[in-house]
Amino acid sequence: MLDLVCNLITLAFFAIIVWIVLSYVVSFGRLPWGHPIRRVYDLLARGIDPVLRPIRRVIPPLRLGGMALDLSPIILIVGLRIIQSIIGC
């Protein structure tokens, strides 16, 4: 059972990393709505955004001039790594 939890946390970690990279591709690549990369991004966003919302309420994105830096994915990754170290993955 512990192996399953460890594998799920690892899968979540990689999903967040892929989601972050794809968010840049979607933003700067100006992909159309039907593009396969956009579909993968939207699929990952549907699973990751509900987890990030509570973190964003506590720590909103940092405003840097005309842009915003969202720290919630980094905080989530650190939290997942802390959970992994506590349960001994």
C-alpha cells in the first residue's frame, strides 16, 4: 500500500512538472484550441488546478510589473516531497 502512495505522489510530481512546461508552450506558442498539446494541458489543468486553488488563496501570485509569478506549483511540489520524506518513499 505504501508503494502505491509513493508511486501516486511521484506521478503527481511529474504531472505538475509537465503541466508547468506545457503552460509555457501554450502561452508563448499561441496554440489553437484543438491542438493535441493544448488538450493534454487542459486535461492536466483539470486535475491540478483544484489542488492549487487553496494554495493560491493563501499565497497569491506575485505581481512583477506586467506579469505575475505563481508560486503555488512550487509550494505543492515541496509539499509532496515533504510528504514523501515523512512516509519514507
